[in-house]
Amino acid sequence: MTLKELKTQIENGVPPIGCLVFFCEEYENSSMNLFIPHQYIDAIAKIRGLEIHYVDEITNLLKQDDDLFGVEEDNPYLNVFITDTFDCDNFAVTETNNLIIVTHKFSSDAVRINCAYNTVTVPKLTNWQIKDYLYSMLPGVSKEKLDWLQINCKNNIYKIQQEIEKLLYFKESQRDLVFDKFLEYGMYTDLTAVTTFNLTNALSKRDANAVKIVYKDVLSNKETTSMGILMILLNTFRNLLLVQLSPNPTSDSTGIPEKQLYAIKKIPRVYTQQELINIFEFLSDLDRKIKSGDMWMDVLVDYLIVKLLS
């Protein structure tokens, strides 16, 4: 299957239910190799009403002889397995539903041939494709300004996506002026640096792929502190919880400033109310342990990421 054929199926609302293998050969050793598959994975999950579930191994998901569908019909998950080298030549892989594999290398020709029918080759993003994506996502902002944004993000699609999300909080008629204000107030002084905001944003969306990409950059930023990350996360998850608990959340009923409330409402509901309660209690307890000396600061960020994504 070609990427174009898959796109047509998704646009028609009939994405495949069987196994898909996204083969990103041209992206070897690049952090950008997940962006295109991730867009399609999100679309498939949304159309089919499934929750995306990232798995570390697929043996327990493979079709059994007595199981016609490979995965139970009422299974709520779209399972995603990401690996540098895919080495499973078990024929049951290609017969398993609700499974997506992302890789940039097959371990052997046998594995490649076994997966050939299910494989979608992902082409490398070109500069003009990134430019078209920017233009389509941000109507209301002049092309000259979007060209400047692309150049200053050094074509890093994840950074570009993060800047797109910030501007999408505003109406189309407001975006060009908002862009100018962002520039005026120094929000675009270093667009290649990943901030604490990016990590918090990824964690609040339960986006494991984005977390992996921004993690090292956040830690290398000398201005970023572990305690600062904890405080921002505590505030963010508190707000997420307040919004979910309220049948009609407003700034008055939640105590959240209007602009923050608008941003919180835009975040997909990937956590249940009980999960948000557990996370808020976990973060509050962590804050207490840090202040009492029961938790080491140098392991805080690692601990936070593991717990929030598990």
C-alpha cells in the first residue's frame, strides 16, 4: 500500500483494521521519523474510536489459531510498536488487527517479504512539504512570516508543530497580530531550543513520541530546573482535573484564567478523571518529598516521565 492510498482510505473514513507497517528507511537515525506515521496513527485511532497504546513487544498480540481476528473485537486499543529494526518473521504479525509497527529497518529479506503487503513506505519530508503544511495549518498568518518561522525552526517539524499549536489558540483573524507580538516579546529568540513548556505539553497529551524527542534537550537546557518542571506539571494537571470535574468549566467556576482555560480545553482528554486524581496526588506527594529531602533532584525528571506515561 502506498501512503497516498492510505490517505485516501482515511479521508473516506475506512482505514484498514489489519496490521500496518510504516517503513521509514530514509529517516534512519533521525528524530523526525515518527512525525508522518504519528499523523496517520492519530487519524486511524480517531476514526475507529480506539485509544492509542504503545507497546514494548508484540508477542502477546499476535493472532492465535483459535482467534479469527487476532485481537478481541471489543479491544479498545490501537497497539503501536516502535522499533529501530523489526525482526519478527512470524506470519501471525501480518494477520493481527489493531497493530501498527513503525521501523526504519528490516532484519532480513524474509522479514521484509513477509510484511510487504502490509508495508507503507514513508517518504522523507521535504522543505516544500513542510512549507505547505505550515501554510495549510495557519491561515491568517502571512506567508512571509511563516517562511521566517520555518527557517528559524531549522525545518524541525516537531518544533514547527509546537509553534503551530500556540497560534491555533487564537482566531484566524488574530493570528498575524499575535505572531508580531510573540516576536516583539522575544518568544521567537531561540526557536531551536526546546523549553519546559514543550515537555509539559507532551506529557499532558500523553504523547510518548514527543516526550522522547524533547527529553534530552530539556535536560541540556541550563535554565531548566527539575523543580520548575514539577511545579508547571502540578499546575497543569490540577487545571486538567478541574476542567474534567466541571460539567461546564468557566474561568469563574474553576479559578483558571481565561486564556489558560482555553488552552486546557484544547488538550485531548487522554486521561480519565481517576487517572488525573492519581497523578495530582502523585505530583503533590512528590513536591512534599522534594521539600523534605526524601527525593533526589537529579532523578526527578526521569521519575516523572516514567510515572506519567506508564
